[in-house]
Amino acid sequence: MTYDIKRKRVVGTAKEKIERLEKTSEAAREALVLERRLREVKTARLRLARLQAEEQGKRR
């Protein structure tokens, strides 16, 4: 994989391009998984806070 200064882009064989695309899509998939986990954690925290608020409301 080399950089073509005139065209201002990376050039390489088809195999290298495919490998680069696979790495990019894998990173995107991992990012989506992390986003989903963060969303689940946030939802769980909100649910916990809501339950704790209900419990405190019942005690009063």
C-alpha cells in the first residue's frame, strides 16, 4: 500500500483494498457493539434510579 502524491490517495492492490475495507467494517461493528452496551448500561442506571425513587416515596 502506497500513497500517490499526485492523486492524493492511497493506492494498492485489490487484496490490500479488501483487507482495509474489512478492517474498517470490523471497527465499525465493534463501535456499534460498544454503543449498544453503553445504551444498555444507561437504561439500567435509569431503571435503578427510578426504582430507588419509588422505594423512597413509599417509605415516606
